[in-house]
Amino acid sequence: MCLNITLGELCQLVEGGAVAIRGRAVLEPAGGPGDKVFPPSHSVGDSEKRPGAKYAFETRRRDGKDIRCVLIDSVQSQANRMEEALQALWDDRRLTLPVIEVDLSRAAPDVHRVTSLTAPHRVADALLRDSFVVENGEQRLFRLSTPGRSFTDASPRNAGPLFRVCPTGLVFGVWDSTGPKGGLGAKFARVLTSEIIGIGAEPGVKTASRIDPAQIVNAAATIYRKRPESGEIPTWTLDPEEAELNRGDEPLKWGAKKKNDGTWKQGEGKPTTANHSNIPPTIDDIAGGVTIDRAEHTVVLSLAGLRRLGFTEDGATPRVVLAALGLVAILAAESRGHDLRSRCLLIPRWDAKEEKSGALVLEAVAQDGSTTPLTLDLERAVSLYEEAVRALPDSLRFADNLRREPLATLTPSPKLEQLITQSRVVSAAGADVEEE
């Protein structure tokens, strides 16, 4: 039996007819079986430099056997991709959804805005925390405004306040760890998880080189960090007399990094550090990509987790909205494909023998473990969500204008705007600040 899901049937699943809705896809590199893909890389210490050290390898069980796997896209990364897909739908005015945005057009015009759908910590993000909103003609910090207080007052036993301002926080999880209550701030576990792993993974190598068309060589000169004039972006110079000085009047070579104590770590001063000169061919085996037998995408929407959320109003209806929102997020991200990063484009695997695609298939998982396949596409999921939103009780209902306007528009506080501006000035000269 294949269930072409309706709102009534989704209500039954959410109210106890199922513990989860899950899906699995079998993927492969767009270049075909055997083509290499590049997982996300992580920093490693000098003592840990071994083949594939920058990738997250682990052993998983498949058919009773231990198989080496590699993380290709994490739960957190997948959540961000789903939220970006929701943002695109909201921008196209296809979703009635509370969205809070921060207007960064003055401090960071290329970014323009950050919203509760694109901020890393959603409505609890520091960009929202350190911004102002105008309410009743008065400028207030977001946390002191009506939507801000609603969020800080929410709890898993009373999720309504958060539902009204950021329902995606109830789907993807949120923790108000830097709010007025500190570590005791509102904390909601994610109910939607998605992950892509590579099965049967083996690390590879990659090569790098650069031929300078101007034939500049490192031996030609030492370059220095030029002493900047007021408001000038740092650049390099060949004249040590023009160089910025470290303590002890030492001319700083280009590539120097500033430490937290105000002193400098000396740079190499080679033309290569300013992207001039040749780069000899090198072989990188700690982040050289991987070959895999296949990739598996697994997604789980926990209906049991939704049932743990408390609402003083009709509890079933907002949970149904959240379930429908989770389904929209899954299918919206799936419709955009899996172009995850440079040299990591995955596509569904086609099984020629069974004439069957490995594309994502959703199914409801009952209390006894039995499953029922679900027939649902993105257009139907959006319609299902909007129908559920219209059924909300008056105290939780979203305003009609939330399909085209944000719930609130914030502006960065002067200190936040200054921090953004100064950071961009530093970044314009390259990575010249040493991070700990």
C-alpha cells in the first residue's frame, strides 16, 4: 500500500499512528562509479598528518560486516541546506512562515541580510541578539522586544511562544545558550535529522601547482607588510623602510599574523605569500578526496519527538504544522540536488538490473516497526503545510502577510556594525590575524 498523504492522514500519523517518517537514497558521484568526491575537511595537528586525516572516517555496520565509511555531509550541514531551501521558498512567497531578518545592507552590502532561516543558531543567533528592532515607536534590543521575550520564555513544555516566532527552531533544534538565562536558556532538540555518508571509502591524493605568467620567482625579493595610512587597506611593499614594525623595530614581512597579545608572528615575505611566483607541484594525501562504493542519504523526521513538545493550545495542530514543515524542508532540499561543494556532486544511483532509481523515498514507521510508503512531492508538501497553517487556533495562527513580509526587521547595534566593518577591513588584506 502506498499512502498519498492528506492532512487528515498526517494528523493521524502525528497523533500516534507513527513514530517517524524516514527516507533513504542511494547516491553516486556525478562522474560515475569510481569517480572521486571531496568530503568536508577538518583541521588536524602536525602529528596527525596521515592519508585522509582531514576527513571524518568511521566504521559502520552493513549486513553484519564492518565497513569503512566517511562523512560526506553532516547533520548540521544538511539542516543548513534545508533551511536555505525554505528561505528560497519564502523568498518566492510560497510559504506562510514567521521569519526574522537582520538588515546588514550598510555594514555588509554583499551579504545584505541574515534571517532566522540562514543564521547558524536560528533565532538564538548572536547577530539577532546584538541587533535592534523598532517596536511601538521605540528602538529596543531584540531580546527586549515582544518576539524576543516570547522566544526566551519558551520551553519544551510550552513551545507556543517559539512556534509563533521561529517554528523552524522546533524542527531543527535551538539552544538559547547566550541569552539572559545563560546555559539554562530555552533548549529544543532537533526532530529532523539528515546525513550523507560514503560507504566503502578509501582516501586519495590531489596535486597542486601554479605557473606564474609574469615569471616572478621567490628569490627575486623579500616583500614586507606596508605601514598603512589612515583608512588604507594593508598591502605589501618592497621597501623595508615603509614596513610596519613589530616590537623591537623589526620590519614585518608579508604574511605576518597578529597574535592576541598584540605582538606579531613573523611572515615569510616570499612573493608566493602574496599570490605571486610559481608554486612547485605538490601532492596532498591528507585531503586528497576519497573513492567510495556508494553514498547513502538518510533522513528521519521524529514524530515521537514532536509529541514531546507541549502547547497550551490545541497541541495536535501545531505539531502537524511542524511535521508538514519538516516534509517541505526535506523535499525542497532534495529538489535542489546534492551539489555539496567543489568536486562533490552526487546523483541518485540507477539500478539497471531492477530498472530502479536510488532517489529518496519516504515512508512512515509505525510503533511496531512496520512501514508504509508515502507518495509526496514538493508541491503537494507545500499545499499540505499551508492547509495545516490555516487550521491553527487563533492564538497560534500566522498572519497572512508572513508569506511576503518578515515578522520583524532588525538593524545591527552600533557595536555589532563596527565589529563587522573592522572584520571586513582586516579580511580585505587576506588572512593576517592568527586564530586560536
